[in-house]
Amino acid sequence: MHGQFTSVGQGGEGREVFRVGADPHVVAALRGSPRISDGCESFRPFKEWTYLPRDLRPKSATYYYFAAWPDDGTDQVIHELLRCQVRERARRLEDPTVVVLDTQSVHVAAGIPAPTTGLDPAKRVAGRKRGLAVDVLGLVIAVILLAANTHDNAAGTVLLDQVAEHAGGTARKAFVDQGFKNQVALHGSGLGIDVEIVERNPQETGFVPQPRRWRVEQTYGILMLHRRPVRDYEHRPSSSASRVYWAMTHVMARRLTGANTPTWRDPQAVAA
């Protein structure tokens, strides 16, 4: 594992909540956070490597760690440290007892290897299927990337395996939609997780948030506010999963520090 991780206090506005060795600039560049050296304006999340601000590390060093950390799990360690702190601040245990599972088919960019993609006939999307398992706060517990033509049952079983591993064995309940079948429920029972299928009211039309399941839909919406998860640009599925972890790392760091990224909606930023 590259660097040593030390959790620091929740701190005040603008303070980092973790370190990577003695150099947090790499983490700032990867998660697309505001600059931490002088508190200047923020930059767009996940900018192209050549457009990184000069007060962060060079693009070669930043990309090196981005490529290396998914392989040894460092990006997940950073994500887990922050997830535990966010849950503790909400007066919850570090690991969840209830999770919500769902999948999302996303388009891929040109040049993505064909064996890692497929066609989702139900949603008419050619690309990859992104699966998430989140807790009741909408924090990500597990991420998977599969070809879009993969059935939700296959995605659900893999997600449940990761939940059992990442949640410390505390998960006892999982909510899924009607795309997941009995095979997922049987697999969950073997892991000690009760899988409940939340059925949609047939009289409802259009998008209607479903009880207990709306949290995962909210998390997907938050991910769409970041540029890179909107479309899958990564050749390796592991790099795509890492993008999700870094996007959520950005979200959780802002929750813990109380920092807000200036936008065009801010009257003061527009006036400046």
C-alpha cells in the first residue's frame, strides 16, 4: 500500500480529514476537491490530467497513483476511512446493518474494449452496467462494473459478496428492485442477509421514488454531478470503480469539513 493512512479529527472548514503519507495533494487532485495549498477557487472534478492546477502534483505522478491505488485497494481504504467518520457523525455504527442494491447501465466512450461492454436490451444502452450497494445514508458500500448485458441476478450476487466482505459481517438486510430475482435472495440467505424485493405499484407511472430504495437512486444522482461517472471513459472496469470511490470521497470530505465548492449559483461568485 502506497503511503500511510492516519485519520485526523473532523476539523473545521477547509481542513483535510485524512492524509496520504505527507502529501495530500495527490488525493486532492484525484477527488477533484478545492485546492488545499492556499484555499483558492476549486477546479472542475476530474479534470484532464494536463489541466491540473500547478499547486498540485504533476500529471505523471497523479496518474501513477490513480493507476496503482485501485490495484492494491488504497482508494478503497481512503473511502472507507471517510465513510466510517460520516456514519459516526450521524450517530451510527461504522458498518451498516441495512443496504440497498441497484444497477445502472451507462454508455461508454469510443475505444473501450468490446469484451468489457454489452447491450442492455431493457434500457437500450450499449456499454457497461454499474452496480452499487449503499447504506441508509446513501454512502457507497460496494461497487461493481460489468458488461451491460449482464443480468441483474449476476450483479446482485457479486454485490452481496462484496457487502459481506466490506461491511464487516454486520449487514442483515438488503432491499432490491424487481429486476433482481429469487436467485439473489437465495444467495443472500447463504450470507446471512435477508433480501427483500421492493415491488412497484402497478398504478404508478413515470419515475416515483420507492420506499427504502430511494437512497440508492439519490446516490446515482449525486454521481451524475461529477463529470467522469456520467459516461464510462475507462478501459479497465477497476478504474471505473475507482472513479466512483473518488467521487464519493469528494462528497464525504465536503460533508465532514463543511466546505462548499463555489458555483455559478452562488451570487457572490457571480459578482466576483
